Amino acid sequence: LNGLFFAIRIFFYFSVWYWISKTFFSKSVGQDLTGDPQITLDLQKKSTYSLILFALTITFSFVDLVMSLTPHWYSTIFGVYIFSGAVVVAFCVTSLIYMYLRKKNLLKSIVNLEHYHDLGKFIYGFNIFWSYIAFSQYFLIWYGNVPEETSFYLKHFKGSWEIITAILVIGHFAIPFILFMSRHAKRNLRFHFFMATWLVFMHFLDLYWIIMPNASPKGFHFNLLDITTFIGIGGIYFAVFFNCLSKVSLIPHKDPRLSESLNFHNF
């Protein structure tokens, strides 16, 4: 890797993500002041190419940051694998934030069981999609039996990493697939909270399983720094997030679709 070009690419990825989040946040807050319904249509148009930009940048960022650790390995499905996992965690964290605000007696009448039910559907659906992509990547590499491709799984199935693989199959796919399928499970807030937290942990374990065999090829080796780094970066992110949230109204009073959302019911 060229060090300078690598740094430029990483800066570009974060700039795109910042631009997307800043644009949608500022426009949404601005609509509360002006009540202009055109803002909703404008953001709807922007969401089309913003989603594509996000998918492309998160794909290339993981190629740079993760696939570069195994330079001889390649997979055309790896980007979809990472993107689908990111979407699962995004919906899980959204649910958890709503539940936190609900515990603080905020948004109780705005975000109701119908919305949690829909979030549960998204979590469940994208987790199944993640599982499908994960299996497809493994199956195609196993079937093709190309040395440049199989080297990745040989390393990740070695020693105690094989146990982590089994945990991911059961914990990231089988348990949510069976236990979170029911409509009642998605509408039970305590169980919904448990499953969302569980999948966030499973996704962290999945990323750990992807990356760490390159540093510890003989098997799983826990280091306190692995947890503290995760907590530190997550703490900074959520500190900034809740600081921004505290400065604005949590309810988009002048959003033209607010009434439709409040009166939404699942069937």
C-alpha cells in the first residue's frame, strides 16, 4: 500500500460519511424551523445516491483496512458481506437508542410498538441476508478450491478460531433466526432489547473473527485492549451523538409525514 494514497482514501471515506450525516441532520432540523415540505422531497432524492455512496465507500474502506491484511486473498462478495452486517447493527442500535429514550420518558407516545415491530422486521430480514451472503462467500470459495481464495478460511478455521466460527454460525444466525422470527418476539420490548444487544455483540465478534487471525494465527487470544479500544471509540461517538441530540427537538414537528407515522399500524 502507498501510505499517502491510503491516508487520502481514508480521509475521503470519512468525508463522504460526514457529508451524508451532516446534510440529512441539518436539513431535518431546518424543516422544524421553516416547515417547508420540499425539504422532505429533497432528502428523499438525496437518499438514493447517498445510499449508493455509503455502500461503495464502506466497501472500499474495508478493502483498504481489512482485506489489505491478507493481500493475496480476494472476494467479490466481501463488500456486500460487510454492508449487510453494518445495516443489521444500524437497525439494532436504532432500536436500543429508542428504548433508552423511552426509559427516560422521551418519545413514548411517538415511537410505539408498531415502530419497534417494523425495526424488528428490518433487523431480522437483514440478519438473514447477512447469513445468506456469509454462506455464499464460504460455499463459492470452498467449491472453487482456488488457493488464493481458500487461504482466508484456512487461517480462520485454524486452532481455537474454529470455535469462534461455530459460535458465529449459532449466535449470529441460528439463535436470531429461531427466536426472533415471531411477531410477538419483535413486539416484546424486553426480548427485543436482548436480541438487539445480542446481535451487536455478535457483529463485534464477527469483525474480530475477520481481522484478528492475521495478528494471532495460532488461535483466539483475548487482550483487554480489544475491549477498551471498542469502548473508547464507541464512547466518543455516542458522546458527540447525544450532545447533538440534546440541542434539537426529538420530534420532527413540521415533517409532513409525521401524522402518517403516528397512525401507522402493522398487519
